[in-house]
Amino acid sequence: MKITAVIVAGGKGTRMGADKNKVFLKILGREVLYYTISAFEKNDKIDDIIVVTGKNDIEECQILVDKYDIKKVSYITEGGATRQESVMNGLKKAEGDIVLIHDGARALVTDDEINNSVADCIKFGAAAVGVKCKDTLKSADSDGFIAGTVDREKTFMIQTPQVFYLDKILDMHQKALDENFVATDDCMIAEHYGVKIKISDGNYDNIKLTTPEDMIIGERILRKRGITE
């Protein structure tokens, strides 16, 4: 069984206050994208990696891959106008049985999350890493007043990787594009076409590095793991 990771590494870095793609910003002397790719490079279950990024960032991605002597990256391909189109471009380059779709800015993903989601995909047909919401959640009416309380025990923050059988998610992505169905993540596309997705055990450390504050948190997590400059 061949397993591929598709890492979506587009982005402008606007919320980060940066003048370049946030995945090339550094924590403890190394790029965010380095940590992300390394998690899959070092995982025994992953056979190859496809990186999807902006046209102007392809060369810099290749430089990073060469600099750190990363072996599993088989393609660095251009993304589309939206995340959905970018994922589709990555899926078209993939070969094999199972694909993990992962955000390039989630640099703190661990072996356990990768392994759990792959195992759950094999067992249940599709899986996504998630953690229970810690806060009390409220729904609101159209005027901005609280309309009710959401059951926190049944509410999860879904992260990545999101894991599917390649042929099935590729077919669903194509249908979504053909039907102009817009989704914010790959689970939303699968849900739309009636797929049940198992929520795999995640980790609250698996944050998406989006703002300068996230970079500070990310550095603390890496130091806690024993990583230094």
C-alpha cells in the first residue's frame, strides 16, 4: 500500500505581517516548511511527498528540499487560485492508495497524529485529525445575540492531516469543481458527497502558524520537544 502526503504550502503571509510566504519564515533557525516536511519525511508510513505552492515559490521550495537533503519529495507543483484548486493539483500528481492532505503551516504535527489518521482511514475509509473544543461554544442569531449553547462534547476543531483513499477523494474534488461547490477543507467536500469521516486523536500543539503570536507558541513547543537552534 503506497501512502502519499500532499502538503499545501501556498499563502501570502498577510496575517503574519510578512512580505513573503509564511512557510519560509524561520523558527529556531529553520523554515516552517522544513519542520512540516520533516514530520512526513521521517515517518515510516509515508512513501512520498508532494508540495503544492505558489508559482513564485517553487524555486525556493526546491532550494529548501535540496538544502536539507530531503529524499521523499517527488514533486513540487504549482497551486491554484484557491486552496481547493491547489489540493486538486497536488492530488493529480499523487500515485498509490492513500493520501494525507496537510497544511504547510501546521509544522508541529507528530508521528502519532500521522499514524493515527492513516490507521483510521484504513479501518473506516476516511479520517481527519481533531481535538475537542475547550471553550463553551454559543450559536448566534442574525443580530449578534446568543441563540443557544453548542454541546461541547460533540464539537471538535478539525486539523490536518485529512486522510482518504486517493481515487475517492480525487473523484470528489473533481465533482466539486465541476459543480462549483466551494469548501473550506477536504472533509467538507467528502461530507458533501456522503462520506463518513473518523475523527482521529489529535494534539492541541498541532496549531496552524498564522500570526506572529503563533510563531512564539510554535517556538515554545519545539523547545519543549528538545529542539534548539
